[in-house]
Amino acid sequence: MTSRTADQTQLDQSSGPVYRLRLATGSDWADIVALEMASFDHGRWSEQLWREEIAAADSDRGRLVSLIEQVTASTPIDSQSGPLVAVATWSWLDEVADLRRLSVHPDHRRAGLATRLLENGCQQASQAGVQRVLLEVSARNTAAISLYQRVGFTTIAVRPDYYGLGDDAWVMERSS
Ligand SMILES: CC(C)(COP(=O)(O)OP(=O)(O)OC[C@H]1O[C@@H](n2cnc3c(N)ncnc32)[C@H](O)[C@@H]1OP(=O)(O)O)[C@@H](O)C(=O)NCCC(=O)NCCS
């Protein structure tokens, strides 16, 4: 089990829903798979893949799965109350980190949750010595590209047909 404690962060919400960012645990996989189903039309990660992702983050300090759940103002800080509304998973080695997956439930988009997960992941990677953060995104995914550009990522390469014929991948980078 990792000793990182940056998960216990109550997000600042002056009005509207209250969200909490925390590390994923072994009991979160089913909720993460449900979020995956709601967030992606195709190319979904399987239950097995998510189980392995969480297990890796639990045992490897170069892996991170963080999530955001909706809570009430009175939810105890150490309870897992859900519902889970956003997730991000990362890996890093030496000075380079990769964003492996990011999704926000459709009902909770445009509330800054992806931005919060990105900044938190970059901060944790930076504390581990990472200097560059990389990701791949479909050139067709204009929402994600807008998000990544807004938080400082720039396109450094294009991988033609990476996601299928006519569906290029953009490789994007920012400093951590
Ligand atoms: C892409 C995604 C993660 C964005 O999550 P989010 O929590 O809504 O993003 P944020 O609220 O942090 O957005 C921050 C900024 O990104 C940009 N942005 C986000 N979604 C956008 C959209 N649909 N259209 C245009 N710009 C968008 C905006 O500049 C936004 O700021 P604003 O709301 O003040 O205009 C979410 O739409 C999602 O889960 N999509 C499906 C899964 C996916 O594509 N994942 C990424 C794969 S690489």
C-alpha cells in the first residue's frame, strides 16, 4: 500500500456539488468500470484492466490512480461514499510521466474536475522527480484537446491512424 496522502483533499466548491479527490483502492474497480461505461462510447478499458491498474498503483510508487467522488459536506474524510465521478491514472519512470486514462462522468463535466485531476497528478509526479508529462489523444477529441491545451500541454507529434484509419493520435507534452 502506498503511503501517499494527497488523496484526502476536499475540493473547494463554494456552491453546488461537493467533490473530494482521493486515491483509488481495491474496492473502487466496479465504480470505475461503471464510470468507464458512461464516459466512453468505444475503446473501453475492461474490468480486468482496471483491476490491474489499481493493483499496480497500490504496489508501485511510479503509478497513480486518483479519483473524485461526490460527497456531502458532512461526509467523514475517511469514508468512501461515492458516487465516483472522475478518474485519472498515471505512470512515471525517472523524469517522464504518462497520463494513461482520464474521464469525467457526463453529468459532472465542465466543473473543473479533469483540470483538478491533471494538476494533482502533475504535482505528484513532479514531487517524484518527473519533469515532462506526456499523453496521447485522438485528434477528433476536441473536448480533451481543449482541456489539455488549457492546462499547458502542446502537441509534439502526430501518430497517423493510431486509433484506426483516419483517426490520428496527437502526442502532447507539458512540464510537470
Ligand atoms: C475531456 C474531459 C475529461 C473533460 O473533463 P471536464 O471535467 O469536463 O473538464 P474541465 O471542467 O476541467 O474543463 C476545463 C477546460 O477544458 C476545456 N473543455 C473541457 N471540455 C470541453 C468541451 N466539451 N468543449 C470545449 N472545451 C472543453 C474548457 O476550456 C474548460 O474550461 P471551461 O469549462 O471554463 O470552458 C471529459 O469531457 C471526458 O471525460 N470526456 C470523455 C473521456 C475522454 O475523452 N477522456 C480523455 C481521453 S484522452
